[in-house]
Amino acid sequence: MTAPAIRDSRPEDVTAIAAIYAHWVENGRASFELSPPSEEEMAARREAILAGGYPHLVATDEAGAVLGYAYASAYRPRPAYRHTVENSVYVAPGATRGSTGRALLEALIARCEAADFRLMVAVIGDSANAPSIRLHEALGFRHAGVIPSIGWKHEMWLDTVLMTRPLGPGDTTPPTRP
Ligand SMILES: CC(C)(COP(=O)(O)OP(=O)(O)OC[C@H]1O[C@@H](n2cnc3c(N)ncnc32)[C@H](O)[C@@H]1OP(=O)(O)O)[C@@H](O)C(=O)NCCC(=O)NCCS
């Protein structure tokens, strides 16, 4: 299989992005949303990510079809957190295990390092999400703790698994971003 191509997302990708996310909202535990957002809402979220200066990427196949997407966002709004990003990565259900998640997350890390963010946090739902936990481990994330039973979805309690990865020089030098 050819490696997926990674590029910045475009407005016309939102239909595919919304469909991918809708699948995982309805069928997975990675997202703590209970019902899929509309396409309009997904477009507005993308615009907000870009307006915040964060990367928003898609992976495509040879024909240009969107296989998955990933973006960075503020971890928390208080300003001392501003050198830290949270990541999100979602791959179309029919395209998993084809190195798309790896390619997206590698590219996202590179983009965040180039922008001199210093820490990436993965907030993973849930402890049973082996694909996500293994993907993050494979890309250098370390376990930073588990918050047990913090969510309730699909008639069960869900954990949050926190994993972190330094970006660039990490905490060995002071930040250079404003
Ligand atoms: C997690 C997710 C993004 C992985 O994407 P993917 O394209 O299937 O993953 P890749 O093919 O790039 O795999 C990269 C690595 O992740 C790990 N991995 C991926 N799927 C796995 C699985 N089902 N079981 C165990 N490890 C897995 C492996 O270490 C793999 O490396 P390998 O192929 O050398 O073994 C995808 O399963 C997904 O979208 N899941 C639903 C949403 C989600 O959980 N997103 C993460 C939010 S925190």
C-alpha cells in the first residue's frame, strides 16, 4: 500500500472529516461527545484551530480521498499553558492499520516543533483504546497518568489516559514563543 500523503486540510475536506468523526463518536470511546456534530460545527471548529495558529492536517490516498485527519489545539486556555498543545487524530474506519495514524501524528509533531511548541499531550479515551495508546507509545509519548471513570458513555464508565511527548528542546530551554 502506498504511504498516505499529508497536507493542510482545506474547507472542502470538512465533509469527509465530519463523516470520520461521526463514526468514532457513535462507535468509539476516543471522543467523549455523545452525538456527532454537524458539518457546519466541524467547519467552525476547524476555523477556530487555524485562527489559533495550530496545524490542521489530512491524510489522503492516491485518488485524493481523505483517509484521516489530525490537529493540534490549546491544551487548556490559561496562558501559562500556551507552549503546550493537545493532539487529535482520527482515521477512517476502513483505513485503519495502514500507517495513516502514524503519518498524521508524525507530521503533526513536526509542525508543532517547527512552531516551537514544547509539549504535546494526548488525552486518550479510554484505557481500552489500545490502537491509540500503542500509536502514541510508538511515537515517543510517555504515560503521564490515568484518570479513572471520568466519563460515562455507551452505558459504561470511561477513563482518560494522559500521555505526553516533549517537542524540540522540550523543557531544557525557556520557550521562545510570545
Ligand atoms: C488510533 C488510530 C488513529 C490509529 O490509526 P491507524 O492508522 O490505524 O494506525 P497506524 O496503522 O498508523 O499504526 C501505527 C501504530 O499504532 C499502533 N496500532 C495501531 N492500531 C493498532 C491496533 N489495532 N492494535 C495495536 N496497536 C495498534 C501500532 O503500534 C502501529 O504500529 P505498527 O503498524 O508498526 O504495529 C485509529 O485507530 C483511530 O482513528 N481510532 C479511533 C479514534 C481514536 O482513537 N483516535 C485517537 C484519539 S486520542
